[in-house]
Amino acid sequence: MAMTTSHMPRPSFNNSQGIRFSQKPSWFRAQPRTKLNPSVNIKASAGVRKEDIVIVGAGIAGLATAVSLRRLGIGSVVLEQAESLRTGGTSLTLFKNGWRVLDAIGVADTLRGKFLEIQGMAVNSEDGRELRSFKFKDEDQTQEVRAVERRILLETLANELPPETVRFSSKLGKIQSSENGETLLQLTNGTTLLAKIVIGCDGIRSPIAKWMGFSEPKYAGYSAFRGLGVYPDGQPFAANVNYIYGRGLRAGYVPVSPTKVYWFICYNSPSSPGPKITDPALLRKQAKELVNNWPEELIRLIDLSPDETISKTPLVDRWLWPGLSPPASTGKVVLVGDAWHPMTPNLGQGACCALEDSVILTKKLANAIKSGPAAIEGALRAYGEERWPRVFPLTVRANLVGSLLQWDNQLVCSIRNNIVIPKLVRLGPVLEHTNFECEPLKA
């Protein structure tokens, strides 16, 4: 999802020591070195810096991949085009598969103490009538659901990395293959890197995915307003996800912490998402106009949201059709998260799948590094082959669920609200996709 950049100071990374590779093969250096590469036609004065693993993008996918690699004793460099961590945006909902990954990389307990565990879900019509309610643990005792502030998640991951791992103001300008199978990355700030392995975590509009031949993500026909309501004296809601369904319009809100509540509004705009708007006052006004006659607590949430938390984004996805879409990797360049499989947020699985990607890729890459450079490309292909059967069906399913929830036909909405949701929907099967096992990562 698109996010606005918050120009805040860099996080204070902990003073971890640099990672050592005494047991790794000699082709894989312990520390990056500055070195000219004669096989690439670049002026010597430019200075080509050689790196082992370069991760492009310091979002959730990029930082989780860097932390996962570090847990297995492998260093990396993370390039981030912004001046600081991209801490704009509001929050994201993590289900148990996301928490399994965060447990595996050792940051889950730090986060659990900051965010409320969500107990259940309530679905209401726009007139306030409850259509259905569920308790997560009634269906699955192992389920774990929390809404997590994106800012805190990113800072928590970044603090697990050695200083200078994340290089800010490092926007990718050009990517190309070199004669020896490595990848040349030219940054807009004049820096040139030659990487043995490149991991593209550069989001929905990924330049790396475009270079690999992927199509642009497709607009789903609706957009979302989002915000984070702040209650300094304590928010009044129970720890539930609350959904409100109308005709071609839906909203929801979920407590994040004792003082913050995340909210969203999805509305149909079939022909185009419309012009990009960044003025918070106008965004707030438009959001309130959409739900003007809906429950008062939603209007108050919008009013209590600081300007910097309010955003509007078109919702998009990319279907990875078998035999038609490029694979997840090309040579020693591979995609992770939204850069590979952007999906609509209707199942709450975008961030969770990115986290899954990070640990699966890291495990395969670590094993390949022990075997030497010839094994790298095979490991990246194996990652894509393992993940595709997981992410493609979820992308399609999320799209179809969104289409159902965004119907504006009166008869269809009546059937949805009076028959499908109250009588046919079962929470257990709906959440089966959150099953994911992940062992702790250890070097």
C-alpha cells in the first residue's frame, strides 16, 4: 500500500556487533568492501561498491528479511529511498501466521506488550443492526490477532539490525545484470553497488519487479480511507474487530492499544481511483461525507485522528497466473512481499504473507550459501515454487471477498446481510489460511 513518508529522526539502533562469517565459504565475504569491478563498464572514479546481499526497501518485508538473515548469521545491506523509516500510515492486523514469524525471528514478545489482543469480530449493517459476531478462540484456540502500528513494527525490526545496515536516501535508479552474474544497482544519489544477491522488497510499484517483467498491479475498483483515532484518556471500545457493511461502502475499526483505534472506509470508484489527495483536511472531509449517517462512533474516530495518520489509497493486486507471470526470481534477483504479490487487504494477509516470505527465503538462502554460489539460483527458484501455491490463491480469494463486500446492488446486499453472513458464514474455514508453522531461526 502506498504510504506517506514521515520525516522523523532515524531510530536509535542497538549496538550489536557486526556479523561474522567464519564458517561461511570463502566466496561469501564477512564484511562488505569497496572495490572496482572490471567486468562492468563504469568509470573508475564513480567507485563500485561490492556487497554480498542487498535488500531494496526498508518496509516490513525488507526489514523482516534482514533480521531473519541476521538470525542465521548472514549480513545484508538494506537500501531505503526515504530519509528515515517509512513510518507513515496507520496500523495493520496480524493474525497467528504473522505472529509465528515474529516469534521465529525473536521480536514478537516485544510487540505483544504494546498492542491489545483482539478477542473477536462483530459485523453490523449501516443502520447499526448486528448481523453476526464471533470469538476467535471459540473457533481456534491457537488464533492470535492484534492490530499493530506500522511505525512501531518497523522500528522494532530495525532495532534488531547492526548500525548502518539500513542506508537511507538510497533510491534505486537503475538495475542491470553484470557480465559475471552479479547485479549492478545504480542509485539516484550517485552510488553504484555490485551485489551477489538482490532481494526486492520495494513495494507495490516495485522497479525491480518491473525490470523482471511483471505487469503493473491492477486497480480493484475501490479505494480506502484510513486513520488512527487517538483517545488520550483511554479509548472506549472492547477488543473486537468491528465491521459495518453498506451498499458499495463498508467501514471498520479495531482497537490497537489502550489509547488508539484504527479505522478504515472502503468505497467504490470503478472507473479510476481519482486524483491523489494529500491534504488531511480534505481527506477527513471526504471520509466523513461517505459515512455521514452511519454510527456516531465512526464519525468521532475520524475527528480524533491526527492529520498525519489520515490517508487515501487505491486498492490493487496482481494475480500470478501460472505459465503467464514471471517467476519470483531471475538469476540472483528475487522478490518478497508486495513487490511480488500485492493483494487487497480483505483477508488481512498482505503483511502476514510478506513475513512468511521472509523466513522461507532466508532458510533456503542460508542453506545455499553453505553450498557455494552455484546453489543460490536454485534456492531462489525453490522459494518461488514453494510460495506460489500459497500466495496466488490468497490473492484471488482476497479479491473475491472484496468484490462480495463492495456490491452495491440492493438485492445482493440484502441477501448478504440477511442470509449469507448470519446463517452461512463460519469463522473456522474463513481463517484456515492463517495456519502456518515456523520454527525459531538459529544460526
